[in-house]
Amino acid sequence: MMNTSRRHLLLCASILGVGTLSGTAFADSTTQPEHRSHKVVHHKASTPTTATKGTTAAVAAPATTSSVAVPVATTAPAYSSRRRAALLESQGVSGGTERMVVTGSALASSNNQNANPVQIVTAKQIQQTGATTLSDFFARIPSIGGTGTNNSETNGTGGASCTDIRNLGSNRVLVLIDGKRATLNGQTNCIDLNALPIQQIASVEILKDGGSELYGADAVSGVINIKMRHDLSDGNITIRGGITGQGDNDTGMISAYKGWNFDHDKGNLTLFGQYMTQGGVLQRNRSWANPVQLTDNPVGSGGETFGSGYSNYTHVQSASGLNAAVAPDGKTVSDWGTNNRYDYGRHQSLINQLQDASLSGDFHYEFNRHANLYSNVMYSHRTSSSYMAAEPFDGSVPPSTLPSVLTVPANDPNNPFGQDVDITKRLTELGDRRDENATDTVTAKVGINGAIAYGWDYDLSYTYGSNMSTDHLENVGSYTNLLNAYGLQQVDPSSSTSALVYNPSVCPSFGCSNPFGTMGSQAASYVNYNTNTHSHYQLRDWNLRINNNHVTTMPWKGGGDLGIAVGFEHRGEQLTNTPDELISSGQSLTNTVLPTSGGFDVTEGYAEAKATLLKNVFLAKDLTVDVQGRASGYSTTSDTAKNWKASINWAPTQDIRFRGTIGTSYRQPNVYELYGGQSLSYNLANDPCDAAQVGTYGGAAATVAATCAKQGINSSTFHQSGTGQVPTLGGGNAHLAPEVGRTYTFGTIITPRWIPNLSISGEFWHYSVNHTISALPTQYILDGCYTGTNASLCNLVNRLSNGQINTVSATDQNTGALHESGVDFDFDYRIRVARHDVLSVSNNFQYLLNYTQQLVPGGAFTNYTGALLYAGGPNNANASYGIPRVRDYATFGWTHGAFTATYMVQFIGGMRWNDQSEFLNSTTAGRYKTPMMIEQDLTLAYRWKKWNFESGINNITNKKPPFVASGVDNSAGATYGSFYQGRYFFLQAGLNF
């Protein structure tokens, strides 16, 4: 029986090539080298040892899986290879008995003895997909939802990719690197997956269960622990290139590492570098994405509407009912119609252009068994670029005091209408907008670990992180200069409702421009303006953990070990976001954003006890219970957050295991939720008073029309400016209360002895979150107001004197509750059919039983189960995303000697469209649902001597994403982003040395 000291357990894991820092989790990979971190690794390399995607932590891994289903530890770097080899020799440890720490526990457990549903993803599974970033791979996993951001969402994401679990929002998932907190992106408040070098990732553990009681308040939906490769003693250079079938989104990557052991293997130094580039895709180069159909008319009645109401034709309206279009020449006048709309899709990016350069250094030195010093520094410089159509203009928004409506007075010599008129237009003379984002992220960690005495071990570490981001937005323009260029002046400069008068003396030296026509080059240069927004995030984190996996043995026959872990953490986070001065003052033509500045400190203590009540007795091959608790004191509140979790793991025989967990969450609001400066965004939504929109409300249409009439709007003739988007004010709220919730899971795992290498598992899971922190969806506010279902929401809608919506207020608040439940099913099997031939299959399936959300405290629950939220939703108001009932990801592998072929299939179930308030149906809508989608990929790999070769085709059938009336790109990138680029080819070659 092996020593259960945590230190010894980790040494065993490392020497077998499955530890976090051994770097040998790819032993069967045809795309990565057989790392020579330790001299004895080669004895294991002849047997495939990586885990298959979809394998849960308690499943014996078949096929391409490890003999240990939990192949990586969450602790600090391992000890020297000399110590590891000596330990294994003395203990006689075999691959089937090692114990290691897995995400979801601070204590080590033997194979198949973890109650938490943890999914293991290996480097091989990531590499074989041809993914350029970790975000690209996560899109395949059923448990990863669409409420984060990815590379197919180009407007407002700053090139960052955030993830989530189960569509619960990126603010409710905790992403760790090597088991500890890392540096967030200051603009998006998440770990930017685009800034992580994909070639350095050893594996990923996904805790698909709440983890607040062990990791902190933000682990409501679970934890994603990204394990990086460390402690290497060999070297490798890998080069990859790829391109789509249409010749764009060309990707390139080169990575290299070299590791050295020194001082008789007591110490190690490993250096790693990677450079990645992705060319991006323009929307005009995909026929399905252009021209864009707007969300104003998904029902199909009255014909389809394409393009934007913000046009290079000047849209002219007046109090007398004028609705005219003036051509770019500034003279030709006609009635406003659909032919005047602007094809903005031709000017937008569909997939971000990315570049990332990453460097890391890893060092550890073992002085003795009581002191192992380790440190790691990771640095990333990530840039992104995307295009948007030229700046649309229709006036200012608070807090700006510039005119909220640009009214050209009747006496303006360029005004042919003889009356005061309001104008909106797209300033194409400024050129298309370009958003360039650059971020520098560094995470530095130093620590010491080792044995104390009598089986007690410790790990003390300090982490410092810094992220600095600059967002450069070109061709947005200055409102102040635009007014001067037109010769218009406010009567009262302190009021946004002030009248405008024509005053040519304010015009620049080259003269006044016609507000109804296109400006000349001098005027365009005078009006144009480029903005720069800066953000800075800082992390300081002290962490101490003390544990003993064998404190005592239960004092009865068949009793097992009692393990105890305690820990302390003190963390400080500070964040500032400083918009360009012109943006924060409301004088630019783009969205107004106010500064954000704030932070918090938190001191936490946590404890875990794991007791094996029975083992190796009748009807109890294993019976283990685990309890965890955490208390957190935040500087932002006087309350103490307390979370707990309990689990049970019972195996009556070694062929079947039953497990269950129940836990709580208590999430304090983050910096943006508390201190976020007021900002304006153009959310996907439609004005209920628009003539084309009223009829879509069915039986409530009369109520909508009556409500509009009370506000002086004739809904039979009124037309919304900029159809498809509504200016929405968002921001933080210092008076937010914490979210509280409860999570429970139960399931079974079958690993029959009579069918070797087969594992089947099923899991039921349920989340319940109360006092949810979010902003109400814009369309939900409008619908509730105008249908009369919640008249109080009308207080959040502000209209201009011409009837157009000026703003909808949707700041963060405690909105209500969220309930979600579903079932996971995992199947893994591997069989050797001939001496050199092995077949494997792995399947990861998720079925959603319920997803309901209460958007107003005390209000009714809205059912989003199986919904395609084509106008955005509660957890992502700015993007369309889906909550499908069924998702599945399957891989089929064939290995013949050094050759491997892998076929992968991703399935997304069909969904019905939902406008944030209700489902569309066949009686009221022309289009109301999205079909099921299947993506197929194929990868071929070959290993020859020190070389590793791989080639692949993604989206073999060139399947296009389904149509969604999103108002952005005719689909929903958050859900169907993997289909956006079309068929994709890649080649990779790696050399070990």
C-alpha cells in the first residue's frame, strides 16, 4: 500500500507522466512529443495514457485515456526526478493505485474515488481539432454555453474570448491556471482565452458543479482549471498553418520549449514561447452573412427588410410627418423607403483578426523534502483587429449636453424643406471604423511547498497579475466639430434639448458643409477623430494550504482513511477603465462610456474533510463522504459569505459507483457590477411603436398601439430610426446584494470488469441562483412596458421630442432567480482489434431539462429551455445565443502503429426563436425555429522518429450556420461560431530534440 502523504502522491503522479507539472500527459499524442521530463517516463510512453474528452473524474479511462481518469494535479511543481524515481522504487507503485488531487477537492483520492463531476480534456484532444485558441476548442464541449464571447463576435468584445458553463454567464465561472487564480482582462473582466498559448496547455479540468465552497464566490457554475506544461527536460519546435476553403482566415503558429534539469535533478528550468496569428474573415466574403436581414421583422409579414436605417442617404423627419430621404449629393429628395437602407454587412468583420505572442519561464528547486521552491512567469501580448461600417449618427445621449436630436433649422440655406427637420445619417465620408485592441498580460507566481511532519504537507504561494489594455477605435468622429462643420450652434449649450440655430461664423476656415450631403475631404478630416481607451487590472493573491491525506484510519472494520485540508487566502483586485476624454464627455459620435474605478480585498478560510467510511467490504468496495466549507470576508460588505458542500461516493462493487453532491454559492458582485461607469450600447431590440412591429404582438397589439398613442406616437405611421438596435444605458450599482444559490448533482458510473476499457456515466445536475445580478434585456423592458404586463418598466424608457427612443436604462440590478437542470451522459470505449490496431469511441452528451429565469423580483419565470434568443438574452444582452435542449460531441479513433485517424462530430439541437419575452410560433411567424446542426471533422496524424505530423479538415461538408434574424450577421456567433469560417484545412509538424 502506497504512502498517502500528499507529497508522495504527487510524486507518484508526476513520475508516471500524469502530474500537472510533469508535462507528460501527451504520451499517446501524435501531435506532441514524448516529453523526457524524467528518465523513467519512457517506460510508460509505449502505452497510451491520455484521457478522452468527456471522461469524468471517476471513470476509468478507455481508448486514448489514461489508466488514471484524473491525470493532473492542482498543486505546485513536482519534486526532482531523482526523488520521484526513488519514491516509486521504494513504494512499488503501479499505475492503477496512484492518488492525486483533482479540481473540486484539496485532497488526493485514488482512481475512481471522486464524487465531483469533473471532465478531463487532454492536449491531444485540443490539438487534433486544429483549434487556434482554447476558445475555438471550447465551442465543441456541450457543457460550455454561449453567454461568453468568442472570435466570431467582433462588435464590442475587444478581441477577447470569455467562457461560461451551462449558459450561466462568464461572471459565474472561475477559470484557474494550474489550480490558482490568474490575471483577468481588464476590459472584459474574464480570463482571455485568446491570450493563452494553446501549445503549452497540458490538459483542462472542468468541474461541472458549483465550486464556491473551495475556490471562491465566483465559482457558481463551476471551475475550469487549465493545466500548463512545466518541468521538462527535453525540447520541441512545432509549426502549424491553416486556411479556409475560401482562402481567408489564414492561421499560423510556431511554438518552442526547452527544459533543463540541474544539480542532480534537484532543480529544473523550462522556457516556453509561442507566436500565433489568425487572419480573420470579412462578412462580405460569406454569402449567407450579407446582406443582413434585420430583427424588426422575423415573422415575414410585409416582406423582408435588409440593411440599416442609418444610411449614407440622410433620413429626414419632422413634427409634421415628413419622412424623406436626401441623396448623398445633398439635393435629390425622395420618400424614405427600403431602397435607402444601408448594406452595412459589406463593411464588417465576421471573425476577428488576432495575433498573440506568449513567453513563460518555469523554475523549481528542491532544497530538501521540507522545502521545494517554485516560480512561474507567464507573459502575453495579444492584439486584435476588426472592422465595422462607418459611424451612424442620430444625436447625443446622457451625460452629454450636446443636442440629443440634430435639428436643422428652417433658415439653414441648405435646408430645402422650409421647416425645422430632424436628420439621422451614416457618416461614410469618415471611412469604415476599425477597432484595434492590444493587451499585455503578466502573471507571476512564487511559492514553496513540502512536508511538515507526520504526513502533513504545506503549499504557500503568492501571485501577482497585471493586465494593461488599449482599445484604439478609428474614424468615430467628433460631435462638436460636426456641428461646427454644419454651421449649427446651440442656443443653450448646457442643455441637450436646446434649439439649434444656423451660425456660419462657427464653421471652419474652409467653409460650411451641407448637413444633407456628403462632406468634402477637408471637412471629413476636420470632423474625424480616433479614440483610445485604457484599462488596467491588478491581482495580488496570497494562498496557504495545509493538508494530510491520512490523518487517521476509521476505528472499525473496513474503515478507510480520514483526510483533512485547511487553507487561507487573501486576495486584492483593482480595476480601472479610462475611456477617451471625448467619449466620456459625450462629445464623440460613438457610444458614451464613463470611467470605471474600484476594487476589493477579501480574506478567506476554507477546510475540507474526506472520510472513507468503508472499503473492500461486502456491498462497499468504497464508501466515501466529503465535506467542504469556506468563509469569506469582503471589504465591500460587512457580511461574511459562507459556502458549503457535501458529497457521497459509494461503490458497492468495483463495476458500478453512485455519487452525489449538494452545495451552496454566495457570490459577491465583481468590480464592474459594483463600480462600472455608465455606458451606452446599441442593444439588439425593436421599438414596439414601429409600424412594422406592432402587428407582431398578436392579441396584445391593441394594447401596444394604445400605450404608444398615450405617448403621442401614431404606431401606424411611426418608423424607428436605426431599426434593430436601441440605445441602452448600462453600468454598475454599488447597492447590489450578493447572489445566493444551491447546486446538486447525482449520478452513476459503470466500468464493468467483463468489458475492459469501457466506461459509462450518467449525471443529473441542477442549479438554483437567487438575487441574480444582471441587466434586464432591452427588448424585455420595451415589451413589458408597451404590452402592459409590467407598466413600471416604462420608467426606464426615455423618448425624444420626435418620438424616437433616446435611451433605455438597464443598469445592473438584483433581477430575480434562475433555475437550470439537465442530464449528462458520457460513453468511452477502447478495443484492440489486432496487434497494431486500436479502435476507440468517446461521446459526451448533454440534455437540458429546464432553463427558467425570473427577470423581475417576484415576477413570473420566463422559460428559455430550447430557446434561440435572436435579440440577445438575460445573460448576454448584446448578442444572439442559443440554449439548446440537446448537445453532443463524439470522437471515433483508429490507431495503426504510428498512424492515427480521428473523426469528430459536433451536434447542436434545433431551437425555437425567442425575443426575450416569448417563443415565436407557426401562427404568428414566418420563421420561428432553427434546425439541428452537425459539424464533421477529420484529423490524420503520423509519428516518425523524432517527428510528429498532423493534418486535418474541419467542417468537412462546408456546412453553413443556420439563419438567425440577429440584426448583425444573419446567424448567432455565440452558438454557431464554429461554422462561420466554413471548411478549414490545417497542417502541423513538430520536432523533438
